[in-house]
Amino acid sequence: MSFANDLSFTVELALGAAKIVLGRHGNVERLIKNNSASQDEAVTEVDRASQRYIVERLRQRFPGDGIIGEESETGETITAEIPDPMGRNWVIDPIDGTNNFVAGFPNFAVCIGLMDKGVPVLGVVHDVVRDWSYAGARGCGATLNGRLISVPKTPLSNSSILMLTSNLLVNGKLPAWVPKWMGQTNWKIRLLGSAALEACQVGAGVAHAAVTVNGKLWDLAAPAAVVIEAGGVITDLAGQPIFPFDLRNYTGAKVPFVAAGPAALPQVLQDINQQ
């Protein structure tokens, strides 16, 4: 099955949502989600407008597909319309990096992924401010604005960049590998504040690995398709496969993940799991 047409449509869809988002960059009220366990998870009316636009277009074109979205109109729940957990299900993050968006910091993205049989088969991550579209689909390769991209093929070295997402606590504690990485100067540690954009740096060959400790499925589905098509690997923090992912009764549980080039993955996992 070719995903080329679906991919072209999804790129255009992400661009349309990005237009909704860009005009309010740094000029929007920061709200708190009603369903946030921490009582401090940000959302804006622009997140909801972006998701509303994406969902309406998806329902028009793919009426039988399921939809999972980070937002809902009430803020009480996520959007989870999953008629067939093993069928085609779109996973949406209308603004990945909402806190950046609110503050006017230019690292945030529109993310739209398609999962089939629990596996990411298509994904678009559109870097809104830079107008860069990372895209990938099974059998189509991975691209950045139409140019083919691939993950780094080499092991970690003194010039390697590693991406981290800022929320790094596990059960209220900072894992030992975090200060270890922060305290050394060989690997170059970078934090963008958007898990999807960080993972896409692996797909684009910029970073050797990206680690997200407290992400959700919508942070991962779209960039995972890009990274996999670019020749990379996606695992959990223990090195176990995440996909196929069981979508039954998904309500927003955390999905920690590592995105990496195959040669870099073993050393990253060794540090993360060293006792």
C-alpha cells in the first residue's frame, strides 16, 4: 500500500494548521488543562483551534479512521475516537511546545501521525516558525522540505549532539544519567522544549539521539514515522520496542522514548540503565 497521497495531504494539513498557530505566537493567554495531573499543564485556545481544523479535515477525507488528539473542547479529556485500535488511527499534537509558543520562543510544531496496526506509518512534524516540514511515510523515505534525510550512521563521538526534553523527573527524582550528561562536555546536550522537534533532529542527521522521559503518544507518533523512515530506531528507555502500541483505552498515559541512530543507541541505553 502506498502512503504517498496521504502524506502529501498531511503535509498540506499541517501547513494549514501552522497558519492558524503562527499569527498568535507570543500573543495568547496561557490556560491550564482541567485534566492535568500536575495542575500546571499548559493549553491555549490556539491549540484547540489548530486541532479543530485538523480533525475536521481528517473526518472529511477519512471518515472511517480513528482520531487521538491531545486536546478537547472542554479540557476535561483528550480526544480519543478509536473505532478499531488495530486499524488506521490519526494521532495529533496541534502545538507541540505550547509553553514555548506562549512565551514567544520559536520552537514549536504541529504534529500529525498515522498509526496502522499500532505502528506509525506516516508522520508530519511542521516547525511552525522556520516553516520546515519533516515528513515520512512507509516506503516513501523521510524528508525535510522535500529533501531526503537520514539518521547519523556513526557511534557517539565528541561532536555528537544529544537532545533532551526539559521535564526529566522520574517518580519525582532526577535520574543519575541526567547530571552525568549535563556535567560532561564531550556529547553536546541540547533542549528545545518540543519532543517532536528534538526527535526529528535525529531523523535529519543533526543529533545522534533524543530522549523524552515524560512524553505522551502525540509527542511520538508523528516523529517516530520520520525517524524510522530515516533509518533510525525508536525504543522505550529500557531498550524495548514501543510499537505496535496498544491503543485500547488510551487516555494519555506517558510514553517515554529514545529516538536514535542504530550505532548510537546501545551507548545511550547503557548510560540510561546503568545502576
